[in-house]
Amino acid sequence: MASSSLPSISLPVNVFELNNILSLVLTLTITSILLANGAMAMAIPTTLDGPFKPVTIPLDESFRGNAIDLPDTDPRVQRTVEGFEPEQISVSLSSAHDSVWISWITGEFQIGNNLKPLDPKSVVSVVRYGTRRSQLNRKATGRSLVYSQLYPFLGLQNYTSGIIHHVRLTGLKPDTLYHYQCGDPSIPAMSGTYCFRTMPDSSSTSYPSRIAIVGDVGLTYNTTSTVSHMISNRPDLILLVGDVTYANLYLTNGTGSDCYACSFANSPIHETYQPRWDYWGRYMQPVLSKVPIMVVEGNHEYEEQAENRTFVAYTSRFAFPSKESGSLSKFYYSFNAGGIHFLMLAAYVSFDKSGDQYKWLEEDLANVEREVTPWLVATWHAPWYSTYKAHYREAECMRVAMEDLLYKYGVDVVFNGHQVHAYERSNRVYNYTLDPCGPVHITVGDGGNREKMAVPHADEPGNCPEPSTTPDKILGGGKFCGFNFTSGPASGKFCWDRQPDYSAFRESSFGHGILEVKNETHALWTWHRNQDFYEAAGDQIYIVRQPDLCPVQPETYRLNKPKPQKAKRR
């Protein structure tokens, strides 16, 4: 689905006064050629114009910083199917265009005591699909499971899910609309007919038109605003950079709080209210049954339970192309979407150089053919380059372990979220230093969850946290890596005393972003505030790759695939 759309451009008035239509056609043709080659003669800045002086947008005091949950009585989160009819239907991608996953749930969840889990074998997992709505002549079957959230303390309600189904469709054509039904035809209990479009084939000239990036979503009235804005932008793909439902901000009786630790300090275990997952799946079905979603885990998916089990809801409800991309874990994987190679990394499992994730990442990067997928985009939950006080330098151990590897292979853009519930875009940066070959880091942890918006900045007087308080027990096992800076304007200090040079733009507002890759060197990034009109841009920039300036360092090995003749970076 190669994007043929070009940015708007203001032509001189006298062009339209010409009577010779051929002259106009020639002018437009030349303009298109210039745009295709990166000559962006317009007001939208590019990263080539940077590095930019840091900008902070003042807080809009009139905008509600705390979000209010959708109640479980809202018809958009209530169960509308009967028996074993499918609900919470969603689409996710495999590692390439020729395969997707269809997921759904049948049967009702249970919460309380003395639960009897449903039998996954009692309902089969079938998807009928085809390129014509009236002729679903292909069939695929898959696997099903049930998970439970169990607690070892009296008085806490246990939970068991409905039957979760995952079916992989294969042999698909690129950039093609497919129609499908899912369910069990033998009961019968089949869904209505939905459709999705496959990604374009991997090529330096073909890209999804629009990719929506959103993080820390939850299920509030601000979430509904974010999703409405996102739908209006007609995305072909959605990336959710962690913290999905915030089910762990509730006790098992459904009582919730913006701050669990503050309100429920005496809880014997960190409870979660699992029905919030079902509410979220129902609310999102109208979007996710048509637009593929790819997810990485966040800290709110941790959800500890009996026998020290964690992340069970997250790993059960979503389908991940882990096996297809050579990963041994559901927490990290990669996939292609046209000429973009996405790295979905895990902040909450081992990222040390001796660990499985690092070894997988090194192999995956070594096999990226930049002639085929020029763009390299990485995402994980906790940001490395955030200037907000909330979780400041919390992921420093991950940065120390992995930044050199991502820099070596020329990652172009990084997306993060986390409890940094705000927006921030960096200049190109590497090791806290402005670098024309470093990636642009973008934090979009502002999807609309019920926690407070991040407002204070670590560089403001009195806001620099004590370094020993920054490690997180589930991010790197609580290790400390955030030492004082040894050089530059912040030398000898843990925080800058002004907005850092690497921070180009920051603002505390809810919203989402849209990435539009135009060609192998130019991609338009637009961030949309919820409080603005749909077509308005809160922040907008062309991210420009420079492969000649920033060649990939010579590789010492290449696994599985032959080394291309030219391996270029940006």
C-alpha cells in the first residue's frame, strides 16, 4: 500500500493565472519530483533543520489533567453477544505481510470464589476468510486457552477468563482487503463479517499510509477522545507502547484509585480487577477488528498473583509474532510493515548483554536488509530520554545495556510511553549528546488513562529526584545505573538545571501520534492533542534519514541471511 499522497504546498498565485494548462501540469510534476526527493519547501520543519532549541509548552490549566473512568454500565463495555458467540475481536500482524493473527473471546468471564474455568476444548477456533465478502472460501484453525488471576489471601476475588482464541492466517497477498468471520461453525456460533487490509510488501518504495502511535491508554473519557481522534486519522496500523487497561489500579471488588499504593497501602498483594480487560476489549473491538494492533508490555501489565506469576493477562489476550521473528518470548519480537522494520522490545524482562533478549536483538538487527526495509523503528515502554520528574532516568540500566547496539545499526526513531503521561520529542541524540546519527526519541504516554498527567520537569528547581529513588524493582531488577553526568552542561549533576539540549519539544496534554513514511528518507510525524480539532497538529516534523552521512558500522557476522552488498544506515 505505497503512499502516493504528497504534503500540501502553496503554489504562487500567478501559476493559476496561466492559460496554458500544460504549464501547470509541468509545474506540479516538478514539485512532485522535488518532494519525492526530499526537497520539502514548506513550513513543516525537518530534522535537518535541527538540532532545535528546547521548547516547553505551558500547561493548559483549563484542560482536565485527571481522567474519569468509563463505568461498567456504559453500553460500549457491556457484553452484547450470547452463549459462545465471539466478542473482543482483534487483528494483529505476523512478521511479514503474508500472515496475520485473528483473536477473540467466547464465553463469559467469572469473578468470585469457587470458580469453574471454561474448557478451551469445548469450542473450536475457526476463521473463514477471503478477498470477497460473499465468498469466504478459505479456512484456518488455531489454538485456545483460558487464564486465571488467583490470589493466596481470603477475601480477594479470583478471576477466570472466557475462552481466548488465536488463529493465524497465512498465504495472504500484500496490500489486499480480506473479509473474515471467526468462531465455531459447529455450534453454530460465528461472528459477523469483518475486514482488514494486509501490509504492503517489504520494499523501499512501499509503506503503510498512516501508523498510529499511542501509549498508556486505559479506559476513560479521555481515552474515548484519543480513540476518536485516532479513528479520524484512518490509520492502517496501531502501535500501543504499553500500559493497556490499568486493571491493576483496582481492588478485586472493582474499587479503583488514581494511585493504588496511596489508597490501598495495606493490601497484602497488589490486586487487579480483571474485568477491566474485558471492558477494554469490548470498547476497542470496532477499531481492532479492522485495524491491526501491535503491543509491548508496560509496568501496569505486571499483575502479580499466586505462585509469583506475572503478565498472565497480557501474554494470554494478545497474539505475538514471536516464533515467526525468531524470538523465544512473547515480550519481544519484530515485524515488517512495508519498508519499515519494527523492533518491539521488553523493558520488564532481562535486557543484559548476556541475556536472551539482547542476543535475539543482535541477531535480528544483523539480518535487517536496509535496501528492503530502510526504516528501523524501535519501541519499548519506559523512555530513556524523558525530562519529566515522573520516572526520571528509571530505564537507565536498559539504556546502558542496549543503546550502543541500536546506534550501531542505525535505529531511526524510538517510541515510548510509561507513567510519563505527557508528550516529548527529542533532537537526534546518543548517550545524552546531540548526534546527527542518533535516533529521535518520542514519548507518547498520554493516551488518556486515569492516572494524573505528568507536569513537573526534573530540570525545574526542587524537582530533581534523589538518584537512589529512581530504580524500579521490576525494570532491571532494581539495579542502579543512573550516575551523575560526567561531561557537558550537567557535568557532576544528576539532573540538568534547564531543559536539556536533547529535548526539542515537550507538553503535558493527552493525545496520540501519526507516523507517515513518505519514502526511504522522509517520514512525517504528527502529534495530535485531544483538546484540539481533529485536523490540528500539536507538533509536526519531517524525520529525515541520511544514509550517506551515517553508514552502518561494518558487521562482524550475519546470521541466517546472506549479507547484502550495501548495508547503509540512514
